[in-house]
Amino acid sequence: MKALSFFRTIQARLIVIYVLLILIAMQLIGVYFVSSMKNSLTDNFTKDLKARAEMLSILTADKFGSETGTADEESAVESLRGMVNNLYINGAEIQVLDASGKIITTSVPSQNDYVGQRNTQTVVSRALQGISDNEEYIIADDNVRKKVVAKPVISGDKVVGAIYIAADMKDLYATMSRINSVFLSGLLLALALTAVLGVILAHTITHPIKEMTKHATAVAEGRFNRKVPVFGNDEIGQLSQAFNYMTDRLREALSQNEEEKEKLSSILANMSDGVVATDESGAVILMNTRAALMLGAEGPLPEGAPLDELLGLDHEQSGSLAQGNAQSAMLHLSPMGGEDPNIVRVTFTPIHRREGGRIAGTIAVLQDVTEQENLEESRREFVANVSHELRTPLTTIKSYAEALDDGALEDPQLAVRFVGVIRNETERMIRLVTDLLHLSRLDSKESSLRIQQTDISEMLEDVADRFSFQIRQKRIHISTRVHKEIATAWLDRDQIDQVLGNLVSNALKYTPEGGTIRLEAHKTEDGMLAVSVRDSGIGIPKKDIERIFERFYRVDKARSRNMGGTGLGLSIAREIVKAHGGSISLQSELNEGSLVTFTLPLMKHRGSEA
């Protein structure tokens, strides 16, 4: 397996390429060299044979010329035999033929039996015809390749015979075989050296690439502190330098991207508005925590959910959102915990692609405007209530003034009663305006607290004494109690007196004759002063307890107005207690009585006047 993986590497491929190139080059060179060498040796061998045959032809012609008509035939043959034997050619057979093609003599003793017989080979026939260039290759009976050359013997202008030479080429091919062996050895040595050099050269090329691969893997894993070593100024060295530069830039870009991502994540997490991002199909891809709280999402954020379903948009709004035409919508969304639905203003902003202008997604910003809407509703109710509270006494005053003007002044008894009604209604408007101004100062923080150390027991006794006349009239029993662990507290005596006065006044109004009112002060577990006013009055229905501290809110509006109330007493009490850094609460059971408790810090309020 490792061997297969090695041959798939660039290093192995380079080595194989180098070896194949050298092998092909050596093969081409070898083929050319061996072919040229073979042709050269063969040509030289042939030329040597022809030269010898030519020389022997000339000598034979002289012998034929000198012996003709003067010597006997045996003397001529002996002379030719001696000449042929002297002209020795290794591994060759030399025959001297007469004009008819009969063998006169041969250089091979074993072929003497053929003397006197005709040599019918083609080269011999051609030579006897006077053709001088006669040669061919033959394969003997012993499978030995031979070169055959035949030359005519010309005496005067007449062909008197022929010279036939058949030379064995075994030595020539043996030489060629040795040359091939030397060439093959050289080829193998060259391939071995090429392989070694290829390994070295491939290593010099692939080693920097391997280093870059390691560093690229490290960069992919987030380790940007490593540098690729630069081994030179060649192309690979330049690539290494470019890789190191790319790593630095990538580290800077990722670092900057992480910073921007952290900033964006921090901004989204701490935004008071909810943000929801979708892709081009309308599926949620991003949602901050505030949006999840507004939408009542539990567990993982509902990423991938359709935005229109998540927001509960109707069909028309969903169509406008898909087309990128939706701008804003007012929705009632239920938050987590099953609380009352919040009023949320959703603003849609489409994201367009740079190319083509297609919508790539939508950003929805969710703003909780519940408090604003409630304030606006409270403002409208407040204006309506103030208008109503002022219109009633003004109408009454106008009516009685017109009655006086129409002649009621002439009746002293009736005039006195009408003037008394006008006076009462005027005082009621004065109380209403005074309470409104007081609330306005408390809302705008213009009424500064005059904090002083106050005796709690004395303060409660003073409040009880202030209402002693009304208490005796209704035969109500009132008591005060201050626990021993608390004696004094730092507070605005006048403001708290007003709070206690409002609470005791309400208790007197709604407690029947013979009832009880109890004022008590004690220290809470968290070190606060708790002052409570308990009565045995008619109580308040449970449905009205949550709204009892709202401005102008009355349980029984007609009865409260007849009893001279403005509907602002508990609201003023709550604002005064909040200004002291405390809280106020009410517990009540219908026809069993009510308990109003407010808590105040015992320590001196920082930043207030002493």
C-alpha cells in the first residue's frame, strides 16, 4: 500500500519521467549507434573482401596469361593453389573458377572434392558475364551467415575466369554482440545514475512542496505562526515567499474578521431591539437574544424557520415581504413566560445583491413599543380623565351661577345653599389641580426631598391625631404600633405625612362605623422600614387591585367622587415612596378590609438634602 502511495507522489513521477527520458534517449542513440556501427563494420568487411577479390583477380589473370600455351594444366593449378593459400582470409573460402564456372582450386581442403565441378551461384554467373560488382549474403548449412563476393578474371578483353570468396561473418557479429553488451551495460549504469540523480533532484523540488503542504495544513487548522522555509530565489523560493505573505495577510484578515464578528455579536447581544436576518428564501439564519425573547422562543434559536410564520404575518404581508416591498408592521407578540402580548414594531429592510439587484435576504428589526403605546394610552386616558374631572365641577358651578343670576340671589336661603355648592366644587377643583401639580413635580424630579431624621412613633401619632375628629364621628378605633428594633429613620417628613394622610383618609372613607384602623411600623429582613395601614373596611375586588395605583382609577367612581376624592391620592403616594427608593403594595379582601404597606430605606438617602 505504501509502495502504491509512493508511486502516486510527484517525487516518484519525476523519477520515472527522468528515467524514461534517459531510457528513450539511450534507446534512440543505441539504435542509431548500433545500426551505424553494424553498417560500418559490414561495409568495411565487404570492401576488404572486394579488395582481396580484385587483387586475386588481377593475379589470376596474370597466371592465366603467363601459362597459356606454354605450361601444362597441372602447373597452372599448382601455381593458383599456392597463390590462394598465400592470400588467407580467416573463416573464408576462396575459389578460382575458369571461364565455364568450374572450380580450379579452393582454399578449404575439405572442399577439394568440389574441384572440377561447376559453381552455379548467381554471383558467379554474373562475374563470368563480366559484371564486377557481385555480392550477396547467404546462410550456410551450419546456419552461419556468410558474405559472398565474386569478381571476373579478365585477360585482355576476354573473361577467362572468376574469383569466388565466401567469408564467414561470425567474428563480425561477435564484435557487434560485444559492442551491444558494452552499450547495454552503459545504458543500465546510466539509468542507475539517472535514478539516483532523479531522486536527489526530485527531492530538491518536492521537499519545499512538502514543507508548504505541512504549513498549508497548519494554516487550515488555524496555526498562523509557522513560516515556510525559503531554500532559494527560484520559482519554488518565490512561491514560498508568496505563501508566507499570504499567511500573514490571511492571519490579519481572520483576526480582523474575528474582531468584527465579536463586535457584531456583542452589538447584537446587547441591543435593546431584536434583529432577525433571513436568506433569499425567507428562512431565518440569524437571531439575537432580544428577538428570541420577544418572539417567545424556547431552547435553540429557531434558525431555518420561515420569518412570516415566526412573526405570524398574514397572507398580504407575507407576499409583500417576499417581494421586498414590506416596510413595517405593528404586531402583538407573546413573550416568554406566558405574559401578556407585547406590541412590537417590525421594520423590514431587504438586502440586495450587487449584481442583478436580486434580493439576497431580509433584515427585520423588532422594537418593543409596548411601553410607548401604554404611555400614549395613559396620556390619552389622563387627558380624558382630567377633562372629565374638571368638566363635572365646572358644569356644576356654571349651572348654580346661572341659577343665581336668574333670581336665586333674591332667595337668601337658596342663595346660601347654591354658594356653598359653588364653594365646594371650587375647592374640589383646587385639590385636583394641586394634586396634578404635585404629580407633575414628582414625574419631572423637580420636587427635591428634604431628608431628615424622623421619630417614627411620633410621626404615626401625629397622623392619628390629625384625623381624630373624623374618627370620633364614625366611632372608629385607631391604634399605632412601632416595633422596638426601629425608632428613627431618614426621610422627608412632610412627604411621608402626605402618604400616611392619603392612606388613613382612604381607610376612614371606606371603613364603616365601629370599624378599626391600625398603623404599624417594623423592620424588614432586608433592613428596610415597613409602614402599614390596615382597616376593616369594605375592601377592594381582586380585579381592581392591580390598577388601584393608576391615576384617576376608582373602584366605585360615583361614590368616590361624591366623597370628594380626586382619584390621585394613591398615585401620589406611590410616586413619593418611589422617590424615597421604596415600594408600596396593597392587599385586600372584599368586605374584610385592606392592608397597604410601603417600605423605605432606613439609611440617609444619598444625594438628597438633609
